[in-house]
Amino acid sequence: MSVVLLKEAASLLFLFAGLFLWFWGSWPLLEVRPLLDRLHKLTVSDSLGSLLMLLGLLIRRPDWWPLYGLAMLGLMLWNTIFGYVVARGVHQSRLLNAKAQELGDAS
């Protein structure tokens, strides 16, 4: 087997694994669970799937490594920051709901 066929096979493996993770992470959105659990599964599998797809593309076009590297870095940073923002927003809304209930019970 030549090196070109091995690269092609590895690239396709990473691309299909990433696509599988995209669908696998989207499926829990249809389940009846807490929203944050569903979002966590979605963001983790989406991030890993996207990174695997970018890795598969990097194997196909190694001369584009700066572009793919920047995309991978941006993806990792964006998903981390987005997860923090969502968790912070949920935490703040729970605090506001608790205060509203306290004020409603006091009157």
C-alpha cells in the first residue's frame, strides 16, 4: 500500500469520525434531560468532531497548516468561552429566580 493511499484512508477516517461525533452529539437534544446536560454533550462532541474533521483536512492539504491550525485554536477557545458564558448565565438566572421567590414569600 502506498503512502498516498494511507494518507487518503487516514483522512477519510478522521472526516467520518468527526461527522459521526456531530450526529452523535446532536441526538441527545431530542432526549428529555436537563438543558445543560444536553448542551454539554452537544458542545463536547461538536468540538471533537470539528477538530477531527480539520485534522482530516490537514492530512489532505498539509501546506495549509497555518489556516487549519488557526481554525483549530479558534474552535477550542470559542467553545471554552461559550461554555463558560452559558454556565454563568444559567447561574445568574437561578440566583435571580431564588431572590424573586424570597421576595414573593416575604410579602
